[in-house]
Amino acid sequence: MDIIGELILNLLPGSDTVTVRLFAPEERVRGELWVCRFEISEPLDISGDVNGSTSLQSIALALQCLSAALYGSSEYRAGQLGIYG
């Protein structure tokens, strides 16, 4: 799997980080099904394979799932997760 996007977020307090990765979509069923994987490292430790009818749709849906996982985390709601502190 090839990484097409990566972001390192700060986890406060302290110097811990959370790495977020989006992988290139892969065609699973020719002309019908694409799968795009995302991963969020510990302590969130969330990953998923998101299906779409096209490669672009699978990327768009994976980004939505990734965003929901980050914004829905207790770390984000507590103001502990962000870029540049």
C-alpha cells in the first residue's frame, strides 16, 4: 500500500504525537469496487477500509471517516489534539 497523505499531530500535554495516514485506493472488483485505507496511530489506534464505486469516491469517503474519527475523539474534544501544539 502506498501512502498518499500523512500528517503528524501533536498530543498535549507533552511531546507525544499521533500519525494520520491515507493510502492509495486499490481496485478490488474491476469497474465496481475501490477500497481506500486510513490509519490513525495510538493512542487513538483507529483504522478503516472504505469502499467506493470509483477511486475518487473511496478517497473522499475515507477522508470523511478519518475526519469523523479525529473530531469525535476524546483527545480532540479536550483540546489535546492539534497541529503545531
